[in-house]
Amino acid sequence: MGSICLVMVLLQLSWSLSSSSVPPPSSHLCLPDQRDALLQFKNTTSVIELLCTGDFSEAGFYPKTESWNTSLDCCSWQGVECDNLTGHVIGIRLSGSCLNGSLLANSSLFLLHHLQWLDLSNNFLYGSPLGNTSGLVHLRRLRRLDLTANGFDGAISPELLSQLVSLTHLDLSGNGNYDTQSKLTFDDRGFDMLARNLTRLRNLVLDNVDMSDVALTSFLNLSSSLRHLSVGECQLHGEFPTQFFQVPNLKHIGLGGNGNLSGYLPRTNWSSGLELLDISGCGFGGSIPASIGNLTRLVSIDLSGNQLGGQIPDVFGNLGKLTSLGFSSCNLSGPIPGSVFGIVSLKKLKLFSNNLSGVIRSDMLSKLSGLEVLDLSNNSLLSVSTISNSVNYSFPRLTSVDLSSCSLRQFPNFFRTSSKLEYLDLSNNMISGGISKWEAEGWEGLALLNLSYNYLTTLEQFPGKQMGLLDLRSNLLQGPILSTCLDLQTPSPQLFDEFLISDNNLTGNIPSAICNWNSLSVLDLSRNSLSGTIPECLGNLSNSLAFIDLQMNNFHGKIPDSFVNNSLTHLFLNDNQLEGLVPPSLANSESLQLLNLGNNKLSDRFPYWLASLPSLQVLILRSNRFHGSLPHSVASYCFSALRIIDLSENEFTGPLPAELFRSFIAMKDEPTERHSSPMVYRMGLTLVGIRDYHISLNVTTKRLEMELTKTIDIFVSMDLSNNRFSGRIPEEVGQLVFPANAQLLAEQLHRSHPCIVRNLVALESLDLSSNKLNGSIPSQMTKLTFLAVLNLSENNLVGPIPHGNQFDTFDNDSYIDNLGLCGLPLSKQCDNHGVAEPPEPLVAEHEGSEVVSFWKVVMMGYGTGVVLGLSLGYIVFTTGRPWWLVKRVERDLQYKFTNWIRRRRPRRNFKLNST
């Protein structure tokens, strides 16, 4: 026993001696070179304090590098992790640190050669850190690299990827320099190097990286260890290899947003562990394979926006983990299979914009008790039964329902069992009747209610208590609804952010109680029969009020002179009976982009002080009683953003000041340069994202009155016709960009200078009708080979009509009421001398008259010649087909105009409609 104790003592002594020979662990692990590299990085960046407060702070953003100072061990700094034994920095996690600055290829961070993970995601860093000279090449121990959501750009070096062979996670998504529109780019060699060399890669996320040069076959070279691939919106194109969907071990495949990517889904042998499949917004063809039903681990599938067809297979009975199903915009037909309604785990069901048919009963939905989002909109053959039955159902988590354009005739009642419903869209249906108090009380929790484009006739009270958006446009509502509903809610008024009730038959006035809506940003009461005066408080109703549309009503009296709101961007008061002056307080609305006061009874001089509004792009004063001459002072004009001005049908007199045309800077820009301030009011709610409320303007061009909506951003128009202007047209007009269309209407202007027309080439429409032009039509006019519309009617022209090129396509209407013209297409033949006897002129022209033959000027550069009235405008058809509503047109001119558009535009799908 004693010997055993002696042995134990000796062993303990031996251990103590051996332990004393190893120095104790240091409490100060940070190595000087590691600390210096970190501090150098900190000094090259700054913290944006604003982004570390409010909502960003609640989302986890905070300035981690503020704890980096020499008084603390660098291994204790926030976002820094060190090896406990060596003191080397092995991890940097600075996601959401509000950092701003450049991350260059020689960044001091890349001197930390022992780094195993580097996370700089969700900051405001920029530069090209992944190029050929990148110091990242030395980080051969790096396993995780996350640069998500920054401003990085430039080419990704193949050599760099050949060295980072330890990477298991690589995330470069959401980058790009938005000032230069440049992105991170992968070429074919670089991506192939990644696919072949990074054999340990498990997660690869490259969303928004430009991969347009990558060969799609390279995806088949990716490591079999890959679990997660996301290459959304990478400009991939061509046919994606079907075999990739059969690669073993894949759990996540994200290819969405590659519009030129085609291919086919496999019929068999899918990667059995697949949990997420997203090919939305691509061009995959074929049909949905029944083999999808074998993917029992599938959690989310989105095939929306492809060229799939046929019916949805009834194979979802075994997908017990599926929470999100999206087959929208796929040209699918037939009924929704019953197995879809048996997926009890389903949270999101989106099947909108197909050709689905059948009737959905409430008992079919009863199993989907966990449903949060239901979107079956734009299926005109699909309907939802409103007949209640004995089945008990409840949707306690349902927050969003969209059944617009589903041929509904009554309000469905299944969603009334949800206390969390916040978004309800039943627009574009055939729902008639009204909204009773009972129904309005059932929608108290809604943040957005869209009932537009139905047949509703009555509204007993406004639904909800603090709704973000109520859209009742284009119904059959009538009577003094505004007054009735507002009176019912006093003294606890409804507080809307966006209130739209246009295109109804509302009567009465705007009650002053509307001024209690102090959070209002959009007010649209247009196209009704409202009357009375506009409340004085409207101009300062809300600090957030950006959009006021009261056009096409019967308002009278003066426009309130109470505008103090700097948020106002759009003001429509046109087509009423308003009188008096343009309110000077509008000068306070420095954000104003559009002002339409046309078709009223306003009597004022030109409101030159509007030039002080730096964002004003559209000014419509037509059809009023504006009078006097336009000021000549240079200081009076600074319409630098103006693109559309309409002063037509007023009583302006005197010459046109050159200073006015010099100030139209935006009209001199090429259309591609006009993208900074879109003429669209962006309406956004916290739950529904962004909606576009497209403005509309009536313009007259090529003798067609059209309502512009989608194309207003690329439309430039000047209409000064039907006034009493006199004198010369300033040469500055020739500096404006009007290459496509010039209309010259009747006025009392006398003479033009040839410099005006030298920049007006490739003429496509020429209207010189209703003037006092004389002489013959020169044969050189046939060289205007772009000319699609010609109107020379109601003049004193004589002689034969030229033939050749475009002139052979014009008919009688181009020449009527010119008694001296002869030859085809007119029935009047020319005599042996090739001329017809001219009639006596109706008005004698005195010697020395300033009225000259217009032909010399027309042929200067194939331009647009004498101006006896001015209405210039053009539409640049380079961004696809616009969304027009063509009204009150002459049948033959409409036919010509449509053919002209068809020849000039790119071949793309379009819809002719109004918004």
C-alpha cells in the first residue's frame, strides 16, 4: 500500500515539473501585426451613423468596428475571432456594420493569412477586390467568404479561384456599382476554374453577378459536394442542362430571373434531397413533370414566369413538407388538382395569371389552415364559391388574399375567419351591390383593400380603422359618399395613406373633414361629378401628400392659395370650372414634377415664377384664358427639367422669347439620359411592396388624341398652337430634340428661319393643313422616305401631285380642299401642261408680304419648314410598346398611325390599354 502511494506522489511531482516547463497561457493573445492590419482596415472605412439607427438598428445593424482600439486586445474586438493558441485572427464577421469605403485588392485584411471566414456582407463597401492582383489569393485557409450586398464590381480573377481551394461557402450576391451600372462579372474561364478547382464547395450564391459569358455546360463540372446553388438574375442564356437537376446531394437550386435561360425539367431521377427549386422568370418549356411528386423533402417550389403549359399534375399528396408553391404566369390550364388543397403544411399558394378553371369551394380550402398568402388572380375562368356550407374552417394566419380578375360576382366569405388579414385585392371582377356596415366591420384589420373595377353601387361606411390604401376606382358608386362616410366617422376619422375613388359618379362637394387625414400621401377623386369649391386646407393637408388628382369634375371658384407642402409631386386640376389666378403659393412645392391646369377658366398672365421649381417636368395650361406676352427676361426662365409644355388654346400674344427655348435643357437631351425622375408615383406599403400609379396625359399628335400612360417618361412635347403669337420662330427651337414628329397647325405666326429645321431629320409626320400655303408641291418631297403621315389639306396649292416612294401611299384626304391640285390620288386630271388651272386666291397677298412659300424651308435637311402654328412632339419607341388609349380618332389616320408604329417598334408583346 505504501509503495503505491509513493508511486502516486512521484507521478504527481513529475507532472508538476513537466508542466512548469510550459509557460502559462497568455491573457493577451493579439499579435501586433494582426492588430495593425485590422486597424488599417478600420482607418480606410467610415461608419454611416444614420444606418445604425431606427429600422436598421432593429434589423441588427450596429457599428462593430467602433470597439476596435489599442486599449483592448484585438481578439476581444466585436466581429473578430482569434485562434486560442496562436493568437492569429481566423474570423472576421462584420455583417451589417454600417461600413462605407473601398475594399481594394491590396486591403490590409488580406494580410491576415490565417483567416478561415470573412463576412463583410450588408455594408456599403465598394471597389474591385476580386481582380487579378487581389491579395485574397494569399488566404488559402479561407473556408467562408461572404461579400453579399455591397457595391463591388469588376472581373473575378480565374487565378484567384484557383488558389482558394479550401472554400466551402462563397456568397457574392447583390453587388454592383449603381453609379456606373457595373457589376461583378464571371467570364467562362473564371467560372469553369471555380467549378473544377473548388472541390469542397457546398454553398455557392452568385445572384446578380454578370455571368453572360459563362458556358452552361460548366455547371456540370461543379463538385458533387455542392448543396446550395443560387445564380438568380445573372444574365445566363441558352439551354440549361437538364442533367444538373439530377446531381446528387443538391438541396437548393435557384435559377430565377434569367429571362433568356431555357431548358426542360427532368421527367425522372431528380436529386432526391431537393428542398428548394426556383426557376421563376426564365424560359423553361414543356410541362410540369409528374415526377415532382417524388420530391418528398421539397419545402419550396417556384416555376412562375416560364413557358410551361398543360395542366398541373395531381401529385402533391406526398409533399408533406411543402410550404410555398408558385406556378404563376405559366400558361397553365384546367382545374387546380385536389391534392394541392391537401398540403396541410402550405403557407403560400400563388397560381396567378394562368388559364385555370373550375370552382373553388370553401370546404376545399378548409385543410389549408396554416395558409398565409393566397394569390389566384388573373384566372378569368376560375371562381370562388360564396355559398357557405356546414364545414368548419378557420384561417388564423391568413394575411394576404388576391382574387382579382377571377370572375367573382359576390364577396367570398372564407377569409373572414382570419383576424390577421392585411391585404385584400378583389379588383377587376363583377362584384355588384355595395359594402355594408357589416362587411366594413369585418375588414377592420386591413392595411390594403382594392375593390377597383367592379360594379359596386353603394358604400355605407369606409372600411377599416387605419387602412394604408383604399382603392375604389372605376365602380358605379354614386351620390354624396364622401360627405356621408366622413360624417359617420366623426370624431374618429379614418386615416388613409392612399385614397383612390376615381371613375365613379360621386356628387356633392369635398367635405372639410377630409383635412383630418393627416397621413395622406395620395388623393384621387378624378373623373366624378363632384362640385363646389376645393377646400382651402387641401394645399397643406399633409406633410406627406405627394399626389392630388381632382381632374374631370365640376369644381368651381379659385384654386386654394395655401400650398406649403414640399412633398407634392403631382397636381391634376384640369377639366373643371376653376377661375382666377394660378396660386403663387405653388412656388413652395419644390418637389412638383407635374402641374395640369388645362381646360378651366383661369385668367392670368404666364406664371413665369413656376420656373423656380427645379423638378417640374410637365406643365399643362391649355384651354384657359391666359393672356399677354411671354416675358423676355432671361431671369424669368429656368425650366431645365421641363419636357412637356402645353400653352395651346389661350390668348397669348407677341413674339416667342428665345430665352424660353434656351431654358428647355431636358428637351435637348437624348431620351436615354432621362431616367433620373420617372413620371410615376411610387406607392408603397409595408406589406405589399411597391405599386406603380401611372399618370396619364392627353396629347394630340398625328391628329390623334391619345392618353399617354406608360410612355410619358420618353415623351417630349411642345404645343403653343391656337394662340396669337407673332413674329419669327426663334432659332433655338432647332436645338431641341424633335426627330420623329412635327405638327404644324394654324396660327398667326409669319415667318421661320431655316436654322430651325436643320436638326429635324428623318421626318415621319408632316401636317401643314388649314393654312394659306400656295405654289406647287416640289418633287423633292418624295425623298422623305420616312414620311408616314402627310396632311396638306385646306390650302391654296396647285399643280400635279408628285409620285414615288411614300407619296404613292397617301390618299385623297392628304390633299382635299386644294382646288388647284391635280393627278392621283385625286380624281381631277391635269391638263396637257401638267397643271390645273388655279382658282382665284381667297385673300390677296401684298408685295413684300412676309408669308413665303414653305417648300424651300421644308426641304432644308428634310425638315419641317414654315411654322404658322407650333405643336411639336415625339415619342421614342425604343423601350418597348407603350400603353396607350387612343380616343376620338379618324379611322383612316388611326390605321396609318398603327401601321407606322408597327414598322418602327421592336417586335415585342404589348397590350393596348389604359391604366
